[in-house]
Amino acid sequence: MTALKQDELFNEIDILPIDLKTEIVDKILASITPLNSEIDKLWIKEVNKRKQEVESNSITLVDGDEVFKKISQRLHS
């Protein structure tokens, strides 16, 4: 694809409504990393496990800002 055609494509994408842009992104991502149902099933299982842990208060949640603060401190020490 020539640079001019790429620029035309990008310009067209810029004016699309957000719902069409997200659909395009989904299609591009699917073409780069095809779906793997076995991996998806494992992720769903993990998400459900974590959800149950949160709902049953069997884990302690940490505020995201606190996590990033600790990471920053570790990187700068």
C-alpha cells in the first residue's frame, strides 16, 4: 500500500463514528491474534474464581493508586 493510500485510509478512519472504529479495531486484533477457545475458557475460569474471592471477602483488595505508588518506589530505589 502506498503512503498516499495509507494517508487516505487513516483520514477516513479519523472521521468514522466510535462504534465503527471499535469494530475495526476488533477485526484487526482478531486477525493478528486469532481466538483460542481453550485459553478463553481458562481466563473465564480464572475471572470467576477471582470474582468469588472478592465477593466472599477471602482476599484483601489493594487500592490501585497504592499499588502504583509502591511500584514507583521500588523502581526509584
